[in-house]
Amino acid sequence: MDESGFNLNPNVPYGWQPMGQQILLPAKRSSINWTVLGTLNIHRQSFYGYIMPEACTSKIVVEVLSNLSERINKKTIVILDNARHGMPRCIRQRL
């Protein structure tokens, strides 16, 4: 399980351009930050993604783990990759 955030605000910290010139790229700005939380089954080569216009919280992780548990019928290992939300009790209880 891994999570990543996306938005339409460009972040270009550097780039190649002729000396003395500034290259400008038009961009549409947005106040919405999208979050994608996904689970991957390497044996079945299947991916389940959850897209939401909000930050990933422990409550959302519990919902995703609940949905995942309904699709599996054998012992499963879930790896929470660099979980920002840490490991609150509500998540530990579901593992």
C-alpha cells in the first residue's frame, strides 16, 4: 500500500535555458490536491487505486484495508510504505 499526492500547481525548481533568458511555461493552477492510495498484488498483477480530493488520513486507510480484506481469502502481507500517518491504533487493530 502506498500513497502519493498530486496537484496542478507546477513545481519546476530548475531547467536549462539560454543565459539571460527566462523561459515561462503557462500552467493552470488549482486549489485541489488529489491523493492516490493504491494496493498492488504482484502475483495476480492487479492494482486497486483510490483517488480522493483530500489528504490521506488514518480513517481512509482503515476503509481501504477493510475493502482489501473483502477481496482476499488467504493469508496476506500488507506493507505500508513510508506511512505519514504513522501507525495509529485504529490501523493496528485491522492488521
